[in-house]
Amino acid sequence: MEFVQSIWEHDQEYMALIGDLINNEELLKLDTITHHHYTTRLTHSLFVSYVSYKLAKKFKLNVRAVARAGLLHDFFHEGREEIAAMDQGSHNCVHPKIAVENAAKITPLTDLERDIILKHMFLCSTVGLPRYKESMIVTCVDKYCAISEVSKPLRQKTRIKISNWMAKVRLVHA
């Protein structure tokens, strides 16, 4: 699933909110890490950030916190095996803690931004309830984006297989 860069890049209000983060070398390294099998961790994070930002804007919530924390919610470089080797809990519980530590190294975080990053795995971990509406938006959008990222390529592959199968059936019955 490729999130179209021109959509978020041309939104000046959004870019003003994340502009200081988007060129950070450590954050840009996320573009080299495969995420959800078909995308990169940076593309996923931008997808979550921008969709969450648009929803927060619609509901008149804190768009700055949502855009920034949405971008930083998966700011970790470790793989599942490395996280498992830390022996601190499941991937779903540990990676938000790593992400918030990494985020705090590159920008000051508000309590709201910390909650968004730490609680984005709510329903998939035991981190506790999100304290803010903004946290819940990023949590839900993260799940939506993950499902979209995994299912779109699978749907495309399925369509191709069905199309090829139908072509073979037509040849047999011709």
C-alpha cells in the first residue's frame, strides 16, 4: 500500500505541524524498515498521522498533537525478534514505550502526545485506556491503516488470480 506523498506534502497546515520532524535522520530511517509486509514504517506513520490529523481537524481537537504523535507512534528501529529478546513483554506493549523514548529525544512531548504514542496499541495490549479523544483517534486510525495496508495488496493479488483463472476457463470453453 503506497500512501500518496503528494496528498500530505501539499497540505501546508499539516506540513507546518510536522515540518521540524519530517527531515529528522533517525525518523527517516523508518523508510528502510518493512512494515505490515507491504509498506515501510515511515509510510505507515505518515498515513496514520495524516488521516488522524484530518479527523482531529473535523472534530475540532488538538490537530498539532495528533499530527505529531501520529507520525511518532511507531518511531522504533527494532524488529520483533529484537523486542522479544528484551524480555520486557510483547511487541504490542514494548514498542510504544520505545517510540515515546525516541520521540522525546528529538522533540519535547506534551502529556497528550505521550498518551497518544503510549496508548496507540490499546485493544491489542495491556497499556491501559487512552486518556484523551485524540489518543483514541490515533488508536483507531492505526488499526484502520494497518488493515488497509495489508488487505489492499492481498485484494489486488486475489483479483489477478481470479482474472487469470477466468481467462483459462474462457479458453477451455471456447
